[in-house]
Amino acid sequence: MQRLTIPILTLLIALTIAACGGPAAPASGGAPAGATPGPTKVALALGYIPDVQFAPFYMAQERGFYGAEGLDVEFRHTTSTDLLKLIGTGELSFGVASGDEVLVARSQGVPLVYVGAWFQKFPISVIALEKAGIRRVGDLKGRTIGVPGRFGATYVGLRALLLSAGLSESDVQIREIGFKQVQALTEGQVEAVVGYTNNEPVQLRALGQAITTIEVFDHVTLASNGIVTNEKTLRERPELVEKLVRASLRGIEDVIARPDEALDTVLPKYTPEAAPRREILRQVVQVSLPLWQSEQTAQRGIGYSDPAVWTASRDLLRRLNLLGGEVDLDKVYTNRFVSK
Amino acid sequence: MVSAAGTSRVREERGGGPARSEERATAQGRERRERRGMARRPWPGALTVPLSLLGGLLAWKLLVVARDYPAFVLPAPERVAARFLLALRDGTWWRHTEATLVESLAGFALGFAIATVLGYLLAKSPPLERVVAPYLAASQALPVVAIAPLLLLWFGFGLLPKVLIAALVVFFPILINTVSGLRQIDPALRDVALVFGATRRQLFTLVELPLALPTLLSGVKIGFTLAITGATVAEFIGADRGLGVLLNISNGLFDTPLLFVALLTLVGLAMLAYGLVTALERALIRW
């Protein structure tokens, strides 16, 4: 038994490594080649389970915006880190992810390009029960704050927020609580939690909790969710990128114009399990709409990336020591597919 | 059902070929077998392990060179080694490894204690086994990743839920091996001991424990490595330290070399645990 175990273990490790590398083989791109007259198949990765938050993309599908561009879009649901890696290897061509993650990934050599902004405001909030008396960033000093983990938008948002008030991680007690913010806060296990502006505050209020929130976007500038592709797709199939971005941005505009209709369409088809929570989800959508718009988008159209935001984001992430290497901002994002 | 599953695992573990299966587990036969096995162990073990490790490293390096993978997909071994040294110097590595070690050791101890006591009772009392068996089977149907968030919620975010999750994973294989280890003892041996006037305690320390020990240790071997997995899963869900946390952090930073450092540390811990129990096995079963 013992004689065989270690060689077998080693072999298994080697095989696992080989298998992990396997699918990343010669980057084939998400879409098939061939100039068949039918629609072009393309996969769009979304960084979470099917959820009403992705309504703009579901609506672009349901209203036929993708179809009108000659695209046959298939949604893939995974985590945003995984989808960025898959786009980086060329296994997928398109996904939706946060600008700060794109910057971190670029700094590690993942060849991603952000081609259309969806959120104009970084949608992260610090939430506390009203009785805790947390109203300003400075009030967080010495408090116990729950985050899902030391990764992702919630963690970056919290650290950036603390930095804006001259605080650091050591001035507060950070607790990793998984995605159990609502429970951890109501059970009193932490004094504040970090969550998504359009989710946890809505859930907590629906539970009848009196809460206070501090919005990260009121204090810090961070690039947020948008459409991401890889350098290869951008170089070799710019027309495909243009079509996908154009149709997706129409989806965003459509939800802004008719949010209730979007909910009625998306809920039964994409998230039937959530149907009993329709009223909460309606509020989630309502709270989301202003996050997708800004003065900039009023002038330059939905999807616009503000260069100042990207510069500030990169500098902030560098100060937070999250960037592995140098980042050339000209390669990170582009506005060439955004009209107006 | 428990004992059936246990017996088949015992056979696998022992690798008992047809030549062995006809001999019932008499003390003499076992002793002879153990000696024979030990005499053959030293040299192939000493040579194959470094060779196979070297081969694995070489294959890894070749794969990276041949397919020209970027570091975020598959980092070359020397990049991982450099990252390891960096994590070692800045204290990252030990901070996380220590947490996983503490959780898995405590989880193992807890799981082991409960499983052996319960296992002894079940082996002695078939009616009790019939009562408990459905719950044992049910407990194995629950994926750890699914109940870990619940345990975190119920027991807070400190050390306890991680230890409980590790203990939970350890519990079943040790229980099964305890039960089957005791069950496979030839009843005739027990009768002989009783005829010669052995007390209950003597029966346990002189007959049951020594004879069940090899099977029990097989369970320990599996359980020890599983404890590490259990602790890591718990950390993955919500913790501030541990290799599961390091996996999450490095993943979020797209730092694949650091991810490999965490993974290889887990592999190393499992191999170390396995080696320790194997050494213990040799020391204990030598008499």
C-alpha cells in the first residue's frame, strides 16, 4: 500500500495539472469560425448564478437585440474570477465583470479588455443597524466588520473606503463571514457588513430592520461592472465585439426605460425560483437603475468609461497593494464601441 | 449496511489477494504477514518517492515549456518556488498553514474520539447499530460544502465551526473501520480469552485492541488526510486564516503561483500526515 501510494499521488497531481491545462489549449475563441448565413454563436459569461441583477442582458436576449445583430447569445453563469480567467485563456470571448478585477487580472498578465461600462458607480455599501450609530466612514474605527472574504469587490470596496478616511485594516476588525451578511448583521455577530448596494440593504429593509448605509461611491472612485473581452477577440473580430456591446447596452437602456416590464419578463424565464420574492426583486432593480447612470452617460451614452475613473482606480489599487505588476491603462479599456 | 461497507473497504485497504483471503485473521497469520511486508518496504520506498517527485516536477516544467502557458494559467515550478519563498519570508505561508494545521488536528482528535467510542459500542451492540445506521448513512449524504455555511452560521465565525466540519469529515471512515476491525475478530479467540478468565478490560487491551488496530489505523490514515480537506473547505466558506483562505485570496488576486503554493502545501500536509500514520502503524504493529 505505502509503496504504491506516493507514486500514484504524484501521478494524480501531474494528471490533474495536465487536465487543468487541457482546455486552455490553442486559444480557439468563443465563437465558431465559418461564414454560415445563420446567427453567430457567442457565449456571454455572467459572474453569478442566474439572477435578476443581470436583467439588461436577459432583456437584450428576450427583446431580440442580440438577434438583430446576428448573434445567438448563450449565457454562462460562473464566478467573476473564473470567467475572467476563461476569457483570458480565450476559452470564452465575453463576460461581465468588475473594473477593479480587470485591473488586478491585467496586472498579473491576463490579456483582458473592458469594452463597455454597465455600472457607473461602484455598487458596494457598508451596512449597519441603525442602533450601532455608524453614519460616517470614521465611525467604523474599532468596529467589527463582516466581509464575504478577503477578495472581490466587497473587500476592495471596504479597504478603499477605510483609506478614504485615513483608516487602515488594522483600525477595524475584519471578519470573513461568507455571503451571510444579512444573517451575521441581524444575529449581532458583527457590527457592520459589506454588501452590494442593490442587494443587502434591500433585503435587510424588507426584514423590517432599521439600517444605515455608507456608499463606497460617495467616497472613492472605482471602475465597476462592465463587458469584458480578450485582446485576441478585440484584434481579430472587432465587429463581433461591437455587435455584442451595442446590443447589451440597448438591454441596459431598455431596463432603465421599463423596469417593471423587465422584471415580468426575466423572473419567470430566468429565475423562476425567485418568483415569491418579486417585491424585493422589484426594489433591487429600482435601486440598481441610478447606479448604471451618471452625468457622463447623459452626455456620452450608456456604456461610457470615464478615463479619470480608470486612472483613479489603478492608483487606488496600487496603494492597496493589490496589483501584481504594471498596468497600461490604454490596453485595459476602450470607448470605441460606445456611441454618441 | 455499515458493516458490509466496512468489510469491503478493509479488503481494499489490505490489498488481500486470493492467497490471503482463505486464511482467517488469526493473530499468528497477521504477524507473519506484517513481518513479510516490512522486510520488503525499505528500499523501493526510499528510491521511488524522490524519483517519482522529480519525474512529476519535470513533466510539469515540460508541459509549461511545450505549450507556452502564461503564468496565470499554469506557472512553471520555479515561479511557484519563488512565490513560496516570498510567502515564507513575509509570513503569509505560515500564518495560513498554521491555522489549517490547528483546525485539522483538533478536528481529527474530536472526530476520532467520537468515532472510536461510538464504533466500539456499535460493534458490541447490533441492535444499537440498527438504530443508529440510518442516521450515519444520512450524515454521509450531506455534502460538506453545503452544510459548512450553516455550521458557520450556528457556531459563529471562530475556530469551532472549522473544527466541527473537519471532525464531521473524519468521523465516518474511522467509525466504519473501528466497527469492522472489531467485528472481524474471530469469536473463538474471544471465547478462549474468556475461558482463561480474562476480565472485560483484559479482553479489550489484550485481544480486541491489538487485533482491531491495523484496521483502525487504516481508518486513521484516511481520516487524517480528510481532516485537512474538511478544514480547508470550512475556511473556503468563511475564515480569516487558513489555506482555504489563501486559495480564495490568491484566486481573487489572479496570483496563480500563490494558488499553487497553497495547493502544494495541502498536498504536502496530506503526505506528511499519511507518512506519520504509516510510521505509527509500523511502530505499533511490530510487537
